[in-house]
Amino acid sequence: MSREQILSHVQHTLMELFEVSSSEVSPEARLYEDLDIDSIDAVDLVVELKRFTGRRIDPEAFKVVRSIDDVVDAVESLMRA
């Protein structure tokens, strides 16, 4: 799976689950500050990414995630492992 495919899925997920507008969903967008994603939303995002990847996601790995680009990096690393 390519980085672009992962980014597209993450962007679509944020728009669907959290009603974030497409104009707000850029790789540089910060989840908490720019998109108003809270800790409960972050758990929902991790659950969706688990479905998407078919792999168990360690919540500790996502504690350092701050931006959409960080999410893509984390998923990309997970897919390589």
C-alpha cells in the first residue's frame, strides 16, 4: 500500500468520522489543535486504522502522533513491520 493511499484513507476517515472539512485535512494539519480531535476521537481513529490495516495497533505508538502526516508515518511503519 502506498503512502498516498494511506493518506487518502486517513483524510477520508477524518472527514467521515469527525465531520472535518476537506479543506482542513492536509498532511500538516495537527489533530488536536487544528482539527479539534480529542482523546476519545483518537481512539475511534485507531480502531478504524486497525480495520483498515488488519493489524493490531499499539496505542503507545500513537502517543507521539500530532499531525495527519504523523498518522500516515505510523501506519506506514506498521504496514512494513
